[in-house]
Amino acid sequence: MTKSVFAGIPRDSLTFEEIIKLSQGETLVKEVPLRFYKSLKTLSVTIDSTHISINRSIDKPLVNNKYMPLNLNSNKLKSYSFFNYLKRKILSLINKIIY
């Protein structure tokens, strides 16, 4: 029995052959029979079946069988921290207005 954990699909739903195909760069299409969808507009939840495409992500390069994280630019980190600061300030003001 093959054990597999991949994001977005049920646990242990891939066979060993499918995992090999993914590692070789192929894209698989799997059916997910029960997927929950929520709507904030109508405040409802629906259950439906869907097909999803699974492929190997190339966000991190694979070097010596280890995924290497991407280098982050310090300027990007500064802008992210600014946006987080701005988000906290806006949420704080909204909370003051509401409560």
C-alpha cells in the first residue's frame, strides 16, 4: 500500500506510479468526489465533486534530493512588514469604530 500526502487531495489517494509521473513533470487530473465550497455572499455551503490538476511545483529547486528555499530580497521583506503594519492599523481603527 502506498502512503501519500499532497496538498489539495485526499490522503493516500495517489498510487506509486502516479507519484513517479509527478516527479517526472507530468500533470495528473484527479477527481475529488466531495469538496466543500463556502460562499460569503450568500452565507451558504455547497458540496460538489470536482476535478483538480496536480503537478510538481517549481517554486523551489531540487538540489541533491533536497528542496532549496528561494532567497528573499531584504527590500521585499521591508515592504511586507510595512503592509502588515498598515493592515494592523486599519483593523485597529475598524475595531474602534465598530466597538
